[in-house]
Amino acid sequence: MKELAAPAGANLMEVCQSAGIDVFRGIWRGLHCGGVGLGKLLPAGTCGRCKLWVKPDAASGVNPPTGKEKVHPKIDGMYRLACQVRVLGDMDVTTKPGWQEFVESSEWNRDPRADGSKWMERWRKAKAGGTEKEEPAAEPES
């Protein structure tokens, strides 16, 4: 949790970026409507990748939802687009967790949960020359 100070009327995305807070999620963080490395692909507010929760302390603490936010299918309630929010007072902002970083490796470790599973037992039996299907039960003699 970070507490930031911003001048009245500041853009929430710019405030977050200047504080080192990444509001973009997903595997391609740089790919969004105002992408820094790719130039502007779309007008700001169309991609929805900067979605976060905004709860102002007072109704006048944040600008009302913009037209782009009103028509965006993923924005409702306390969800707002950081690129469309103007800081006008105190507010609580919650970002979504970012994408987990991957360490590329060619090593594969088997899931230990699979060791006691039924399918693993059938696979081992089939690999050892047994049958995959279970034998039908013998009919009782009369």
C-alpha cells in the first residue's frame, strides 16, 4: 500500500506511473491504447487495460465517468480507467495484481499431485504391458 500526493486535476495514470506503479496487466504490458513503445494504437480509454478500482472519500474527489467509460463493456461501479480519472480529492485506488513473471527453462518437473491419481496408475499399467481397460468382473456361477 502506497500513499501518494497529487495536484488537483492530475491524471491518475500519470500519477501512478510517476510513482512506479504499473496499472497495466497481462503478458504484454506495453500493448495498450496509449502504448509507449508502440505509439498510440487507439484513442486513450478504448482498450481497458488500465482498469482499476477507485473509491473517492467524497463524491467530488474524482471526476464523473467519461463518455468512454460509460460505453466501455468492462467498466461499471467502482471500476474506472486510470487514463480517464482526474484526481480532485482524496481517494482509495486499488490496482489488480500484475502478471506473474516467468523464468524460461527447458526443465520440466512433474506435478507431484499426479503420482497417486487413477489415470497415472492406468498409464503405468499400460506402459508395463498390461491393459488400459479394467477386466470385466467374472459372472457368478449358478
